[in-house]
Amino acid sequence: MNFYKKGLSNFSYILLIISIVAIRFYFFNFDNDFWFTINQGRYVINHSFPTFALNSIHDIDFLYQSWGTGTIFYSIYHNFGYIGIIFLLTIVSLLTSYYFYKLCYALSDNKNKSLKYTFFMMVLYTLFFLNTRPHIFTTLILTIMLYLLEKYFKTKEKKYLYFLPVLSFIEVNMHGIYYMVLLIILLPYLIQTFKFKIFGIKSSGFEKKHLFIVYVLMILSGFINPYGYKIFTYGFKSYFTSSLFRDSVVELLAPNFHLFGGKIILISILSIYIIYFIHYKKIMLRHFLLLLGTTYLALDAIKSYNFFFVCAIFPIPFLCESRETEVRYSKMSDIIGGLLFMIFLGLVVGNLKNPDLPVTSKFIDYLDSVVIDKENIKLYTNYFDGSYAEYRGYNCYFDPRGEIFLKIKNQDNIVKEYYDLQENLIDYRDFLDKYQFDYLLLNKKDNLYLSLSRYGNDKYHLVMEDDDYMLFQKS
């Protein structure tokens, strides 16, 4: 006997997935990291792999752990502009949804449920991670890796393992800081090959040889990058040596459950745990371990939340399998939905506009009109404003790559110095005397501006101002 239920058709879920991607681009703007990403990508294309921080007034050793992303972003933006970046992000996001659907379907053999949970995953993906950062490639690579591993465990066909070292090589060159994270996330599949029982969840064991060989090849492929073994320690040195830095960067903080984004993360985690608890008898050990490990990542830092919703959602169609074998729906609803989708997509595409340049762009335009030799100009910028100024060719004090300022040759910890300046723990006059900036680009919330406006400084005079910023020149 067949059982039926009412619900959305496969076609409707596909339209919904495309729609949420389109809606995201309607409100799209360049991420602050985009400008230093393409600045460094430009340097790789025109020169070589950088070993020092570009456009910084400090002497900083540097390795560009996402050089692949930077070169792709710069090449596309340079040749096709904003539309090219939108097209790239669209392709990557739709590929991610496609492979996530295949991942769900490989486990559950249920197309409708697989599409439904692909839609849920893509809602979270577009809310948190569909932007101009290397995370878009990491999420796609993770999804393909999981798909290949699930197909291998299901079919026992070794061909699904062959491409994993290639994906590992791509990841280490696209987003090297997360190369090791992906290797750790895949450990549950190695553990699944052993026969044992934990927390009432049984592992029946699996053929080990080929999976372990491929895993070793994945580790070795990680050494094929411009910086060799140094890429493996970059993340630990950058993010875990300074609590001040971690506590000051939003994406490195644990989710704040009082804010909207934090509430979404909390609700999604609790909902997924409830589903797993209800269907605990069907949970496979590797999925249980993935759930626990990626929960820790999501609660530790917002920037790791993508690992959770990819790894925790894909087993749900399998866990929620029932006797219902068919979804009943009206074909007329598909026709109406398709027409409405075409109208909606036309409105979105027709109203796409170039994203706004940073609000500091007019100040940089002014500098371009008066500065003859950019390379010899020292420009003060805060954490948020350095990226775009550096892209335009100016050497700046600080930028959103805060991790590279933690340890500098023969200099103080610039991260600490910057936050001490913001907290009035150092005298702003001593700070200005130390660096002898040619220009100060000051947000009116920057404590350096507040100090200048309160106490004054005869060494700098105002040359340009708007509602949010002021540009001072050395007298």
C-alpha cells in the first residue's frame, strides 16, 4: 500500500532555492574583506606570492593563505566588475545547493525530503555565508567531500575516494586556514571503519585500507602550496595567540543569543538536536560525531557555523524517512509558481545595482587628486577602513587582517597598541609622534578623532569632512 501526504513538489523547492539566492543578491554589498582580498590577488597575478603584508606601514612577515580566492576574485572583478562577482557567487552557491542535495539523496534516496532540507540549509547559507569571502569555496568543497564519502560508504566503490586529495589540494590554496579543519571534520569517517559501540550508537566497521591511504594522500596534498608547511600553523599563530584579538573580532566570537543572528543559530541547533533525539535509533556513528564536533565549532566562533549546518542537516532526510512514498501536489500550483518565479526573478535582476563603494571612497579620491607619490604616504586608518585604502594603493596603519599585526619584527604588538589607543591607555600625542602620519582618515567614532577634537593638535589640520569621517593632513 502507498501512503501519501500533501506538500511542495520538487520543482517548487528548486524555485525556492533559486529565489533565496536571488533575494540575497538584491541586498548585496561587498564585504569589507573583499578589498584586501583582491588587492593581494592582484599582487599574485602581477608579481608573485607575497611574503610581506602589502600596503602596510609596518614591516610584517605574511603568508597569503587564500591566494587562490584572491586571484579569482580580482580577475573577475577586474574584467567583469560587479556583475562578474555576482555571477561567480551565484554559480558557487547553486553548486553548493546541488551537491548538498546529492549528499542528502545519497543517504536517504528521497528526492523530496532531500530538496526540502537543501532549502533549509540554503536559507542559513545565504543569511550567513553568501558573501565575497573564501568561505564560499570552503563550504562547497566540504559538501563535495561529504558527498563522495557517503557514496563510498553506501556503494563501497573506491572511485569515489580518488578525487578527495584533489579537493584537499584545492582547499589549501583557496582557504588554507581551514584545510586542517576539513581534515579533522572527516575523522568520523575513519572512526566509523572500526567496530565498537559508544553512547548506545554502534559502529559495525568498514573496509579501512583505501580510506586511510586516501586520507594520508589528502594530508600530503596539503603541502602543495606556495608556503609549504607554514600554512598548517598559520591559523593557530594568528587566532589563538591573542585573546584581545579574538575578543574584538565579531566573526571570531561565540554567537550572541540576544542578537537576531545568534537566535537563528540557537534555534537551528536546538531544532536539529531534537530531530536527532527523536530518531536516535537510526543515527550512524559518523553522523553523531559530526554533530558533536561541528556543534563545538559553531558555538566557539560564528565563522565556523557553516560546518555545523552542512554536517548536521544532511543526515536528517535519512533519519526522518517514513512509509510515505509520494508527495501529492497540484500541477497547476507548479505552473502558477513558475510564472510568479519568472516575474519575481525579472524584478530582482532588473533592479540590481552596483554595490555602494565604502563611504571613505571620496576621501581616497581626494587623496588621489593631491598625492603624487602614494608609496611614500603614511595613512592612519582604523580596523574597518584600511582595506579599501590599501586596494587604492595607500600604505595604512591598520586593516581588517588584524591577525597579521599580532607579532611584528622589532615592533610592539600593533593589535594591542590599536586597542590601547581606542581605550585611552596610551597618549594620542605620543602615538602621532611615533608614526608621523602624513594623513589621518578618522571615523568620528574613532577615539583618535575624539582626542583630537577634545584636545587639539597643531601638527594636523582638517582638509575634508562629511557626516561620518574627517581627513586631516600633516601641517
